Amino acid sequence: MCKDDRGRAGVVAAICSFVFWGMAPVYWKQVAHVPAFEVLCHRILWSLFFVGIMLSIRSNWGAFKNIFSSKKTMLLLTMSGLLVGGNWGLYIWAVNHDMVLQTSLGYYITPLVSMLLGVVIFKDTIRPIQLCAVLLAAAGVATQVVMVGSLPWVSLALAISFGLYGLLRKLADVESLAGLMFETVLLIPFVLIYLGHLELQGAASFLHVDRLTDMYLVGAGVITSLPLLWFAFAACRLRLTTLGLLQYIAPSLAFMQGVFLFNEPFTMGHLFTFVFIWSALALYSGEGWLQRSRKLVHAEEM
């Protein structure tokens, strides 16, 4: 596949993943009556089955086995698996505790985290306008602390954990299905122990509430795996800055749901916080677009 085709495929995959993530609160609200950690365990358990089926259909078990030939790759995927597991669990807990706006804010901040990671790890140059964007985002967080009276810790934890996840998957450079399978297998022993404990204690929800709940818990595997597969596919083909731009889709959809669908509190303090973050993203995006335009003009003149 040529470079342009790889880039286009990466953009399409990234858009699909972020639309799925943006609409996810609607899905997780359907299992709000199930404890968040139990939902997380079912996400992981049913993802294992779904990804295994996909690997078999594509006859791609060889890529999974190749992971075990590199200690570095195994270490990177172990860290990324733990990060994404924590990110999943916190996200479910936040959605079902009426914090969709905090999740939205977190994923608005994520592109700036990705940019900073690019500067630190890949030695990308941080330009003055990009630095201003980071300072504006920091001002937005400070505004919430002062005006709302609380640190948006859920937002910060989601942004940092997912930014690091994207970085680790890029460093691992493993085929998306194989990498996700490794991450899932890593977590599955803990999942089985916990779900078995719930069953023995008579506290399990699966097969003990209603069929609709069972369907949502099983469907969590598809809802979880598909966007992650698309994201991992995109992360290997796009620059972190490009991924950062496309990530605005998910928090925008979540923001609209939090305000208009779930009627979460949205005070002046929240408004000022989001205005700072939106301004930061506008600066960051506009500067990036300007830089790319200049490069294209320069290339045409040569």
C-alpha cells in the first residue's frame, strides 16, 4: 500500500473510531444498573471472543504469535493493555455517575497531551502558538478549579491514560488485531477471577437480571473492540498530530449528549472551562493547518 493510501485508510479508520466513542455514553447508560467494574470485565471478556473470531477469519494468528518473539513489543503491549483497561473502567464509571461532560473535557484535552508526548518522545518541535494552546488548556483546568470548586480529575486521568495508550501502540507498531488480542489475553485472568467471585457470591448481573442486560453486556465486546481496532490501525499510519485533530469528533458528540440529552449541570464555570479548551484547540488546529498549507505552497514552487 502506497503512503497516500495508508494515510487515507488511517483517516477513515480514525473517524470511525471517534464517532463510535463519541456515541458510547448512550450505550453505557443502558447498563447503569450494573456495577462499573463488572461491566468492564464483560467488556474485556467478550472482546476476547470477538477479536479471536476476527483473527481466525483473517487467518492472522501468525501476527499474534510474532509478538512473543520480541520482549520490547510484549512490554509495550503489556503497558498499553493496563492503561486501556484502566481507561475503560474509569470511562464507564464516569458515564454512569453523570459525568459525561467530564469525559468530554478529557477527550478534548487528549490531543494536547498527544502533542506534548510527540515533543517529548519524538522530539517534535513545539511552536509558539502550540505553546499558547497548551497554556490556554491549563487555564481552562484552573478555571474549573476556581469557579466550579473541583479539579476535573476524571478528565485529566482519561486524557493522560489515552494519550499514553496511543503513544505505546505507535511505538509497538503491531498489527491492530494482534495487538488488541495480546492486551485482552493479558487482562483475562483477572476478569475470570472477579466474575467467578461474583457468581459464587450471588452478586453477578449476567444471566441474573434480564435478557436485555445480557445482550448489552455481550455486545460490549463489539462496542469496545471495533473502535479500538480502528484506532490502533490509524495510530500506525498517521502522525500523532493528525490523530489529535480527528479526536475532536468524540468529545464534541459526548458534549452534546451531556448537555442536551442527559441534562447534566452546565454552569458558567463549566462554560468558561470549555471556552478555554475550545480556544486552545482552535489555535492548535489553525496553526497546524497553516503550517501544512505553507509546506504545500513551498513544494509547488520548487
